[in-house]
Amino acid sequence: MSDQTGAAPTPRIRWGAIIWGIVFLAIALWALSIVIDPVRRDQIAELYAKTTPFTAAMWSILVIGGLMLIGGLVALVRRRQRGLAARRSALAGVEVVDDTVGNIEKPHDTLTEDVGRSE
């Protein structure tokens, strides 16, 4: 059998994508339930006809607040996941590589350094 110390770490679960996927699934199911049922379509049409600008503004604020709440939840899950990964790697003695867009090393940086050294 091979030694497991050099094994690559398992990829982490992207909980943010899962949470947003569930949100979009719920929105799609809600919209599908409206489209399928003619009675609901009529109720929604009547609701839109009776909507005032103030009501529309309040619904917009409510939707934006809900999206911000979900975004905050995703950020908390991401922070928790990174903390667990850092603790797990500290116990294993492995350095954690931050994979956020702003902290990724560019592959061409190492190539230019190597070229400069060879001259």
C-alpha cells in the first residue's frame, strides 16, 4: 500500500453555491406553480393591478433585504469553512492556500523569475 502522507487534500464543498442553488430552485418552483395554475395567474395579475408605487417600493426593499440576508449567510458559512480548513491543516502541518481571486498567484510570475535567474 502507498503512504497517505503525500495524498492531495480533498476538494472542499462549495456551500455558497449550494445555498444559492437552493434559493434559485425555490424561486423557480414558485414561478412554475404560478405559471401552471390559471387561478394563481389571475390572482397575481389582480395583485399587480392593485399595486401602488409605495407597495412596489416596499416589496423591492424586502427582496433586496432578503438577498442581503442570504449573502450574509453564505459569507458566514464560507468563513466557518475556511476556519475549519485552517485548523485542520494546522493539525496536519500543511499550509492552506487561499483560493480567492485576489490572492491567487499568477503562473507567469514564476516563469519570469526562472527566466531571469538563468541569464
